[in-house]
Amino acid sequence: MTPIRPILAALRRHKMATLLNVLQIALTLAVVSNALFIVKTRVVHLSRATGTDEAHLFVIKNEWIGRPDAPHIDAQMRSDLTTLRGLPGVRNAFSSEAYPMEEGGGGLVRIKHRVEQTTKAQLALSYFADEHALDTFGIPLVAGRNFRADEIASLGAYDKSRPAVIIITRDLAHKLFPDGAAAVGQRVYLSDDGPSTIIGLVDRLQGGYAGSSTRSIDEDTVLVPARYASSDDGAAYAGGTIYLVRTQPGQLAAVLRSAPAALLAQNRMRLISAENGVITLAQARTKAYATDRGVAIMMGAVCVLLLLATAGGIVGLSSFWVGQRRRSIGVRRALGATRGDILRYFQTENALIVGIGVVLGAMLGIAANLSLMTHYELPRMPLWVLGVGALLLWLLGQLAVFGPARRAAAVPPVEATRSV
């Protein structure tokens, strides 16, 4: 066992250098632990599943030319969907006003148990859907039934949605009712005009927002039986609609080419942008989570740079101390200390410095996390993240001090007489 008292005495003779090293380690732990936690939250966020058959889904953003009336648009949408469903390689299709991982898309609804409810309503995200929506998304029912064709309403720009029936996700069901499975058959209010009966449950369906402002509800989703039939310029996509299309395995590339052409051949009074009018859900994921991916990469780079700077500081300080202590090391060698004793001395000294820095850094890290929780959408950092950061710094310190410690262990006993 390496005696601790001589190490502490040596550190007291180099107070300023020791203090600076401790502070560097503490700040590194505080920053690296929070940065690693941010990376973890971003990676979890961008890699979560939408619940849909993403690999075979794509979106067509269709805009109407002119200002056709709602009955004409509804008839055209029905014809478009018939055309899309009849294409080779297409499994199913439906129209909506949003799609998963869309930037700022979809509707926000407030769900109440009673019209006169005074407590805060449950927020949820919504999709317009029809009887083909579940199969197009690739999400099976876990309870209840699907929509019927006669339940699908046609909504204009100023029509208020008053769905008699809705389908919701299991996550939302558990927030609305203690026993989520018993949600089927229950009545809730999406507006004050009348109740909506929950007729079905699906396991998971991510809402149309990928942004951070709705992360707490982005899997609380409501399917509303309706088609949006409007050419009002204030509507989404300049009065257009979104067609979601699910292809057969291996047919995505072919259908991506044939579907827009088929719609234009059916009616040319529409606009499908060549730049972003057709998008796969894989492309939507890449675009929606570009910020999360960028933040994760940046935080990872910050961690690497800080750890390298800390390692450089440990190497520099240890090398300086070896140069300053060559005579005392020689004396210890002359008194019988082995190379292993000298090596362990410097490694123990570094472990003590890192240990003090880790304790201080843990307190700074917790304080920094509490501050981030106050000002940003960041959950509480679990203590194991600090433990991982402390372990990284300890291993880094031992690796960084190993080179200078080996040079110290190589000092011959004759160094004790060099200055005599």
C-alpha cells in the first residue's frame, strides 16, 4: 500500500497547481456529465419508433389550383384515393392533414370528460383518417373496431370537427382513464358541441409534431374520421391535402415515381412540388430530427475536446512534478523503493486529485442540471450519468499519468547525489 501522508504533504507544497488541476477536473465532470445526458436524451428522441410501417410509407403533398368548392374537392379526393389504391405496388392509402414527424403539422385537441369540466383538459395530437388509415399506417387495433365508411365526414375550411367516434392510442387511454383498456366505449368531449365515443385503441402512433414543445404528448394521438376538403388559402399546404401511401415490400421506389404521375394524369388542376411534394417517412425522420442529431454531435465533440484538454493538463502537470522531484525520487530509490513503488505513488497521487475533483464536479453537475431543467426542456439527470463521467475521468487520469509515472520510475538512485 502506498502511504497517503507523504502524498498529501507533497500536494500541500504545490497548492496552486493542485487546486487548478482539481478545478479543471471538477468543471470537466460537470460539463461532460450534462453533455452526455443531453446526447442520451437526443439519441433516444430521434431513434424512437413512430409505430407505423415507416419503411414502406411515403407522403404526397397535393395543392389544389384555383378555389374549387368543398363538394368538388371531396369528390376529387375520393377519386384520387381510388387511383392511388389501384396502382401496382400500393397496399393502401388515405388522406389527412398531417403525417408523422412533420414539422409543425397536425392538429392539437383538448379532451374533456365533461363539457362543464373545470380542470385542465388533456392535450393530444390528431389526424384526419378514414377506414383505410390503420392499414396504411400499418398499426393494428389492440381493442375495439375500425371506422366505417359512413362515419367519415367531409370538412371545409370553416367547419368544426364534431366526430361522433374516435380512435386513440393506448398511451392517451391510460392518461384519460385509470384502466386504459376500458377506454373503448367511453365518451369524451373534443368540443362542447357533443361527445365522441372511443371505438378503438391502437398501441402507438406518433403525432405530427417532431419538435420539442410537444414531447410530453407526441404519442397521445387521436384519429378523427374526416377528410379535409377545402381550397381556402389559409389552410395547410395552401388548401391542399396530404395523401399517405403504403407500398408493398420492395415497391417503394417504383410507386414514388408512378403515384404523382397518376394523380396528375387523373386531374392536372393540382400542384405537386418536384422539390418537396413527395417525401418518404425515412426522409421525414432525417429532416425532423436534424437539430437533435446536430446537438448530439456537437455535445459529443465538446466532451471529447474537454477530456483531451483535461488529459493534457494531467500529463503536463505530472511531467512538471517529475522534473521537480527527480532528486527526491532518487533518494527514495536509494532507500530501497522499487520502480513499482514510484509508479504507484504517482498513480495514487493522481487518484486523490481526481477524487477531490469528482466530488466537487458532482455538485457542480447537479447544480447545472437543475439550472437546465429550469430554463430548458430537460429532465432530471440520473446519478448514474455522474458515475459514468467520474469513471471516465478516473480512467483518463490513470492513463494520462502513466507516461510521466514511468519516467519517474526510471529515475536511477544516483540522482540523489547529483546536487550534492
